Amino acid sequence: MKKRMGGEEQKTCSSKDVAPQPKLRRLYQVWQGSNRFLCGGRMIFGPDAGSLFLTILLIGGPAITFCIQCISKIEEHDRILGYPVFIVGATITILDLVFLFLTSGRDPGIVPRNLQPPESEDSFHMNTQSMEWVNGRSPQLRLPRTKDIRINGHSIKVKYCDTCLLYRPPRASHCSICNNCVQRFDHHCPWVGQCIGLRNYRFFFMFISSSTFLCMYVFVFSWINILEQKRKDTLWRAMSKEVLSVVLIVYCFIAVWFVGGLTVFHFYLICTNQTTYENFRYRYDKKENPYNKGLPRNFRELFLSKIPPSLNNFREWVAEEDFIESVGGSSIPHLKAIMSSKEKGGDIEMGSKFTSDGQVPDILQSLDYTGIEDKLKGKNADGGIMFDPFFYPMSPNPKDMKQNFNAGNEAHAGERND
């Protein structure tokens, strides 16, 4: 029996000594942003990726209609809308959709988050105007909100991100929709359902420029088709016969103002090496742009440079406990602060609890109780104590209430008789 008991004790001890293995999951499965992943983390979209279907419909609907019209004209041996027009139109449409998916389904340049806040490089007791609490969830940490760095001889301020627990790289910003810091953040485009940043801006510009060219292409050849029919008949009769061409002309005329204006605006941004975020916020027309390298080098940097690799491997295996601890560790202090504020509020409201050290809170010590005491101790004209609502019983006896009510009615009737 002793041997068996000893063996069982050894087994229990050995099982306790062995540490539990951490649960491994893919990075995209524990990602703290608002992104949506497909194909096992190979494709990443924004939380509003559903708008992508509307964009495909707005592009593909008119383009397919135009291609169908070209095929019908080919069967009628029309010399205007023939095979060349059909092939070019179909090619532009396919390229436009490819650029759309390359913009929407790839990492725009997301900066990896820190699991823990950075260590303070400055003195903890330093009290200057530039020092402040950069993270309310970690009150023990004190860091400067901004830091100055030098780029091309210019001083640039980089801000601290409370969500990602890091100092953002230059030209990076935190997207409130995707909940990520993005390198060279331009804007969040709801039409593609993705942030536009360092790694997909090139494809975004190709997408809007090809959309503009497609609108102009369909618009021009739809007009040529109507003018060709005008030779045989009047303009109004030709337009009544070619209803599809008229609808395409109106649609493309409206759409080209949107995508065409967007293309011209981003062409200007490329020439001056700006982002939409910088253009609307910093206004480089009032000060020199430190990133502007001249027109040739700006175009070379955007279209001919190599796209940097992603800083995140969303398919790598990570320990789920690390992310749970980081989230819990960052939120628990914040939760404790809320709980302590509620308890303090409860001390004030209830008037029955004291602070942890057994003393009355300062806000209660500073109150003037003389007026309250005078009211409580005051007497009416008959010499009785005045009614005090604070001492009224919470659950009075119904019989006593009935007797008091009858006595009050009798006294009231006696006063009337007098």
C-alpha cells in the first residue's frame, strides 16, 4: 500500500511540475484590429468590405452592358462597335477590377502593435509642459506625447498611439475604422473597404485612373454609335433607337466627375509627394514639405520603387495567452479606476461607507453640517420636533398608518367644528 501511495504521489508531483503548453493560434485569429481575413489570413480587408460589392456593381454593370452592345453590333456587321472596341473595353474592365482587388485585399502597411508600452526614457519625476499621461490605462507610465525627429533637415513630430502602444513612424496615422496604425496613411476609402497606405497606394491610383479612362472610353464610343445612326435618321430617332447608348452616356458623364476629379487630385498629390491626410491637415503651402524630392523622383518613388514587405505575418503561430494577457493587463487598471470612482461616488451617496484608511473623505469633511443640525433640532410652535424625512421608517406598519390616518381625520373634523 505504501509503495502504491508513493507511486501515486510521484505521479501527482510530476504532473504538477510539468507546465501547461501555451495554446497556439494564427496571428490573424487573435488580431486586435477590426479587419476581416480570408483564405487563412492571406487576404486582409477592412471592416466595411461589404461596400466592395457595390463598387463592383457600379463598375461591372455599365461595362458589361457596353460589351453586350458591342457583341450585338458585331453580329449586325456594324463598322463602329466591332471587335477592336470590344476587346479594348473588356481589357480595361478586367484591369480595373484587378486593381480594385489589389487595393482592397492586401496589407496597406499596418504597423505591428506592442504588447507592452515602451519604457520611459525621461525621468519619472520630471514635471514639464511637454510631459503628460500618454496612456490612461497605465497610470504608472509617463511618456512625452510627441517626439521630434529629423527628416531631410526638417524637424518632424511623431505622436504616441495609446491603442497600439508605440510612437508612430513618420507619415503614419491611426485609422479609427480599421483600428490600426498605417504607414504613409493617405485615407480610408469606403469604396474599396480598406485603408490606403504605403503598400497599396500605387494600386489605388491605378484603380481610379483606369476607372476614369473606362468612363471616358464608354462615353466616347456611345456617342459615336449615336452619331453613326444619325446619318440614316434624325438625332432624336437615333437616340430613341439606341437607348442603351443614351443611358451609358448619362451614367458615364456623372461618374467621370467623381473618379476623374479624384484622379486629378491624387495626381497633384503624387507630384508634390503628399498624402490626403497631410494635405487637409498640415497644409504644406504654408511651410516647406520635407518629403518633396522633385517631380521625377516623386514619380519614381511611387511607381518604380519596390513595394516594401508587410511588417506582419498574419499566418504565423503565436501564443494566445500573450495577447490575452496584454489586453487584460491594459484594461484592468482602467477598470480598477472606474470601480474606485464608483466606490467613491457610493461613499458620497450612501453616507455609510468610509475610505480604506478609516477616515471620512475630504469632500464630506468640507461640508457644513450646522444648517442641517439646526433643522433637525428645531422645534415647531407647539414645542414638538419637526418632521424629518430622513428618519421616516422605510416599511411602516399598515395598522399604524391606518390609526394615524383616522386620528388625523378626527382632529381635522374637530378643528372645523371649533
